[in-house]
Amino acid sequence: MKTDEKEVSVRADVEKNRLYTTLKGVLTEKDIAALHDDLRREAGKLKPGYIAISDVREYNPSGE
């Protein structure tokens, strides 16, 4: 399935001590750089030993 839809979402659930990440579509280098910053920022809100949950079902790293 080829799609032009792109999504990058990172959020921390402090109460559950979880980090949620969703990636969809084809990401640019700029998107990846921003993702790195978002992950560091959101992970910094959590306690050590947090659980990371990533949804990459619709991520297309190759752009094909």
C-alpha cells in the first residue's frame, strides 16, 4: 500500500511510565532529526525502566 500520508507522533504517559511512538509513511531526514529530539524530550519525563511502545505498521523506510 503506497500512501502520501505521513505521521510522526511521540508522547509520554507519565502515570503509566510509558513512551508511545507512531510512525507512518515515508520520513525525511528532517523528520528523523525531529523524532530524535522528540524522543529525548518525552523520555526525559519518565522514570527509569519505562516501557516504550512503537507503532510502525505503516512506516515505509524505503519510500517504495
